[in-house]
Amino acid sequence: MAKQTVETGPLAAKIESDINRGDIKPFYLLFGREHFYIDRICNLLMEKALPAGERDFGQMIYYGVDTTPEEIVSHARQFPMMVSRQVIVVKEAQGMKGVEKIESYFDKLMPTTVLVICFKTAPDSNAKNIDKRTKFYKRAGEVGVVLECEPVKEWKITGWIDDYIRSEGFTAEEGAADMIAEACGTSLSKIALAVDKLGKALAGGEKHITCKAIEDNVGMSREYSAFELAAALCDKNAPKAYKIANYFGENSKRYPIQMIVAALSSQYLKMLRYHACLADRMDEASMAAALGLNPFIMRRDYGRYARNYPLKSCMKAVATLKEFDYRSKSNARGEASDADMISELVSRLLAC
């Protein structure tokens, strides 16, 4: 199977669409560092592959650490009893020794079996992953469906949140996606849980998610957020930037310097991409897509941000953030507290 070049979301959406219309393949390999899509597609298969009345007899769930490839192949080759077909799900397959040996099943697939392998790779870059050089991986794409689930890039996460909110039937106030991203990071599972919580908290069938609702239910304050700090810095609004920085310094357990640096780095790297798009003479729609921004927000804010931070200033800001990222994670910080570092960082960025 060729190397995946398309983002996980559209590929997962196509697989979900096929399942919903009854086009269910005999084999699924779902793997990668983003577990949201693995769980979502697995749950959808468990719901759609068999009628509710047949699941007690036809649906079997195994865990990698408690089974072997030989046992899974043996069960997959059996005929279903009293049901139209059997669904075999192997969860946490990363705990199975020699998972690649399941490849022997591909020589004789059972048309009455749906076999689903869920292999969750840890976020650590050195974590065990599916070996794409094996016959198991190469043949899996020939006999069934293979989906590698990769995390959404940090600079694209707010766009993903906006899309997910719409897919769940809600609308959101401007800035809501940024607040959810700051509260949940790039974990799609955490984001989905937060949106679900917000949806349940809305009264009387209300479908609009406000920043106030996020403050009340997710625990983020719009006034004191890395999103607002980034906006204040990009506007060279020193009083507001220092006000937020002081709040972060007084609440450093909730707002550690590493989190602040990561959030600001995302913003300044986005500004660098904006300068690159300008240099390439891209049209507005293409620029917005490249930056993962709503065209209105890009039009309203980024021209102003770019004037405050010309290309060289923006590059200097990114270098400053890299310096603080290193210092915050090493002995190079010396005796400086998080509060000290946040204050110094804001001062340095305003001076860029």
C-alpha cells in the first residue's frame, strides 16, 4: 500500500460512509498515534456489521495481551453459529506478540467474518508501530481496509474543532475553537468529549456554543488564555500582554511555561506561513486553506499582524520561542521560575 499522503480525517470519513451504506469489508487494520479514529471506526463497525439481536452470538472482542495471532486466525476461519456473520475485534493489538502472523489468514478469507485489528501506537515517536515493510501490512491493504491514524497538526487543530462542532450539529462563537484547543491540546478524543459535554450543557435545544459556555463547562477563561496572549502580542498590545502574563505567572501550575511556549510557537509559525504565502502571491482562499484559518479571520487580523511582525521580526520571534522551549526543559533556565520566564518571554517578543 502506498504511503499515506492524505490527512486521516477525509480517509476516515470515506470509510465511515462506506460502512454506513452497508459496504463492509472482511478485514480492517486501524492503527496509529491518533486513537480517536481507531475507536470511532471500530465502534461503528460493531454497530453496523450485525443487527442488534445477533451481536450476543456473532460479536467477539479480544485484547491483544490476552490472545495470540494463531487463536485469532482460528476463530476468524470458523463459520458463524445462528447469525449471518461474525465480527471479531482485536483491541489493543499492540500488546499481541507477533501480530504480523495474522497475515496467514489472508490466504483464505472467510466471507462470513469481519476481522478488525485495532493497533494503538503511543504518542512517543519511538513507540512500537505497525511495520510497513512486512507482508502483513502490504497484503492487508489488498484484502481489506488499512487506515493509519495520525495526529492533526497543531496549527490545524482549531480548523478541525470547527469542522467537528459543525458535524455534531452545532455552531460556535468566534474564538471558541481556540479555547477548546487550549484546554484539550491536540487530543481529538479529549476535544470530542469536551464538545459532547458542551452540547449536553446547552439548555432548551440551543445549538450555539459560546465562549462563556466553555468557561463554565470546560474551565477555560477567554481573557486569560494563551490564545488571547498571542493576539495581544501580535497586536503589540503591551498592557494586555503583561496583564495576561502576570496571571499565568501567578497560576503557573495551570499554565506551565512549556504550554505557553507551544501555543505561542503555533501562532508565530502560522504568521511565518502567512509571509510565505504573500511571497508566493497566493490568492486569499488558498492562503486561508494553507493556514487552516477562516478567511474572514485571516482577512481581519493577519495583515495587521504581519505589519507588526515583518518577516525578519517574525523569524526572530520564532528563534526566541525555540530558545525558551529549550531553557524551560533544561538546566539552562537556572533559578528562573515559570513566572520569571513568562514575563521575560513576553518582553522579548514585544521587542522583536
